[in-house]
Amino acid sequence: NAVDTIFYGRIDIKKASAFLFYSDQGIVKNLIHFLKYKNQPQIGQFLGDWYGQVLRESNALDHIDIVIPVPLHKKKLNKRGYNQVSGFAKRIANHLNASYLDHILVKTANTRTQTKKNRFYRWRGMPDLYRVNNPDFLCNKNVLLIDDVITTGATIEACTRAIKKAKDVTVSVAAMAVVP
């Protein structure tokens, strides 16, 4: 699995997967661009239904209790009007019969886009960028963390570190796409 290998030796993730491969040219780039910047949240919902069905039928993610989207900072959320990952995550939660929680993981600072940064600069800017409200709520739970595109894995790593502050929580990851 191309996504599992990104995190190997970096952070304790039970399972990691992505639905599509992202490249500089192609339909996946266009889909994500329209989802994020052209006010097309239905793209995320469509992909979430499709991938959610694939995950359910394959039993790839056994017993997920809570699905959490990677959060946007409140300023970016207000500017965009929606979190591009939310519709995708909600539909996956529905297919996995899991709870969807978008308020428990919070982004603490408004950062610039990371699309042009390399792994070192992404990782360096990540410490304590995310925090969990009420970590006790996640104790003994299986969490599925959802993102749009995984490139270096720095965002997922930072979110997972915040989630792992809860006792006996396991984290799996799913994304719309991964950069191979």
C-alpha cells in the first residue's frame, strides 16, 4: 500500500489508504481543485459515497468508531465557506456506520497553503498546529482521520500526534488522493 509506507517508522497508524492517485496533470487534480476552490462540495460527497462503498465492501477498515476530517482554521473555513474534506468524511462515516465529528480536532493557527513546501518545511511548521478538544472522549476508540490529498504526510502526522494524546486510541487514515 503506497500510503502505509509514507508513515512507516514515523507515526503509529493502524491502516492508511487513499482512493485515487494525484498527479500534476489529470482529472484527479481538476476534481480536487474544483472541490477546494470552485465551490463544488458535491464532488467530495460523490467521492465519499464511492470510496465509502469500496471500504465497506472490502472490510478494509474494520470497526471504526469515529470519523474525523482534517480541520481548517476558522478564518480559512469562513473564507471558503466549507471544509473540502467534510462531505467526503461524512459519507465515509455513513458507509462505515461510524460517528462523524468535525469539532473535536482543531487547527490552532491559520497557515498558508503547504502545496509548495517540501517535507522538512511542512514538518517544521506542524508542531502543536492541531489539538484535540476533550481527548477523554477519544479514549479506547478507533478513529479514522480523513484528508483530501496526502503528499508528504506531515499534516496527517501532526493530526495523529494530537489524537494520540488520548488514551488507547487507534488511528487509521483515508484520503481522497495520494501523490505517488
